[in-house]
Amino acid sequence: MKFYRIGFALTAFFLLTPTFASQCPTADEVRHCRGGECNFQRLSGWSTQVFYTDQGKPFSFQKMHVENTGRGKKISCFYTYINPDDNRMMPPALVLRTMIE
């Protein structure tokens, strides 16, 4: 009976691991600020495409897009700045992409 429980726990762990890996990093993990200057961080396993930077505005996660391909799932995470004048999101400033097989 013990082996059954251990096997079940291991199987559940391996099946749920890709679910946890599909989560987008937070905006704080993506952008690092020191003093008055902020830079985008390189994250292991993620490709980065920067469209623009804006030092004076708050940075936020915008949306996640998951696409099924022949090789697995392609996950795209979009981040943007927030205009402090009207609290509206600006166009995407950064896109992170990864593949999960």
C-alpha cells in the first residue's frame, strides 16, 4: 500500500509540474529597479522581446497567451506600462516566450 501512495504522489508531481511551469513571471521578477533606473532581467528558459522602455511609469503584467504547437505549448507573457494620468494600460512593452513539451 505504501508503494501505491508513493507512486501516486510521484505521478501527480510529474503531471502537475508543467502546469506550474506555465505561469508567467511577475512584473517584479521581470524588471529590476535600482535608484531611479529600471532594467529588464534575463530569465532562464525565456526569450525576451523588448518593444520600448519608460522609466517614469509603473510596470505591470498584461496577459498570458498559450498556443498548442506540434512541439508542445508555446507560452507568451505580455507586460506593459500603466499611464499614471488615466490609469490605462499602454501597448505591450515586453514579451517573454517559452516552450513546454
